[in-house]
Amino acid sequence: MSEGFRDYTWRVSYRTSAKNPEGNPTDVMHEFYIPALHLASTYDRVAGYFRSSSLAAASQGYTSFVNHDGKMRLIVGADLTMEDIEAILKGDEAKYSEALLKELNAPESWESTVADGVALLAYMVATGKLEVRVAFRKNANTGAAMPLDSVDGGYVHEKWFVMGDESDCHIYGGGSLNESKTALVRNAENIDVSRDWLGGTDLERVQQAQTDFELLWNNQLVHMEVKTLPDAVRERLIAISEGHPIFKEIDGTQPYKKVEPSAEEALRFAMLRDAPKMPGGKYLGMYTAPVEPWPRSPRAPRKCCGTPSLGSARPSPRMT
């Protein structure tokens, strides 16, 4: 069985302001995100506004997610004017695309860490590993548009996620995620963790989060309108990934890319692995060694003490 969430020792909370068990400042990305995503096969996340810095923050830990066939679903809010939100809720697709592209079409204003984070998510979109949807708030009774910072009916600025592994174990994480450019670099945040295999309140939190995410993702809430990403925005993200050939984490970490052997290389490796079990396999080392035996004596005798005879192999060329 492959390694899963149960095989790792998780803390109940990770805070940048606290010390880890070794007495050092907690590094949330490397102590939580990267280990979790190294083991995760699914990653459902609600992560703030549709801004370049928000997208960059949402990419934290992806360097450990890139090596297996994990799937991520991301729901972001839209920090737009009331006029834009009203037009979008009425079905104005052109306004919807224009509003989101405004942020993505200004890469010159991004710091390098933000550009790296956006490129990672853009690559995920291009390769089908990530689907993004955008949530808009509306009045549950009238359907009228509402700004994200409204205190009436619905959420304000949620930041939480559910990860699952191949053994169907799940982790729920919730807490603050400061999407300022400085905080991205410093990784200043906190995450409180719940694990469903522990049962009790932990299981309840995970199950509630799973239910809430599915309702939101499938646009089944009267006070929220969740829309798929416009084609123009998806195409823009793909273009960003194509123009950013080297993908890096927001702290500069580069993903490890697994290289698969060719069919011929795999066949050769298999032959070397299995040859010792075949007839005549005891000669594998002699025929594959860099030392070439004398043509007249492929089975060179050995002296009784185990020292090879002088004619057993050609001497190395003399250095001059």
C-alpha cells in the first residue's frame, strides 16, 4: 500500500507566529503544505479573491503535487465593482471575461514570486489538473448582487480546503491566508487541521467541509452564484504557462519532474535485472563489466587464494 496521510505526524495547528517542535519558527509551507500535497490525490480549495496574488498563494505546495496524477478544484471570489457583479449575474459574459482578464493582463506589475505562483496554476489549468470557478455573492431573497465584504447573508472571505489521499483519508484545513505580496514570500499564515480518521469532531469538520464545498462548487446555494471560468480567461492562463517554461514555488523551489525511461531503456533494465536468474546468468557481471577479458580465455582461472591469474584481464593503459 502506498504512503498516505495516516503515515505522517500532523500537528493540530501550524502558525507562523509559533515555534515548531524543534524550537524554530514554524514554516507552514514546508511543514504542512508540501508534506500534505506530497501525499494528496485530491485538493479542494476556497481561496480568496481572483487576483494574481491570490492565485499565487493558492499554488503553495504544488511542487509536491506535480509528480502524481492529483486533481485540484479551486473556488475564488471576485473583488469587483457592484456594477460589474450585477452585469455578470445578469449573464454578461463579455463583462465577466473583461473583469478577470484585467488582472491577468498586467503581468508587468507582478513580483517574481507572484508570477511564479500564477504560472504554476496556469500550468495546472493547461494540463487538466486544475479547474477554477468564481463565486459571486447575492441576496438570498432578492438575488441582487452583493460585495464580498458585505456583512449580510453569506460568507465574507473564506479560506479553507479539503485534501484526500488514495486511501480515502481526508484532511480539512482552515485559517488565515494573507495574500499580500510580502506575506507570500514570508509565508505568514496559520492553518488549523482536522483528520477524519480520528473520528469525533475531526470527522464532523471534514464531512461538513466536503458537503459545503460540493454545494458551492455545483452552484446550489441561494446566496451564492458560482460560475465556470470564461474561455478567454482559461486561454490566457494557458498562454501564461507556455511563456513560463520553468515553474517554481513562491519560495523559489522547483518541482521535481519524473523522467520515464524509453521502451528500449526499460527492456535493457529488465534484462539486467532478470539475467542472473537465467541459464548462464552467473557470467552477467563479466560480460557487462568495463574490464575486457582476454579473447582466448573468457573463463579465466583463479588461484587457490582467490587472487585472479595474471592473464584474467587486460591491464589498464599506463598513464604517461
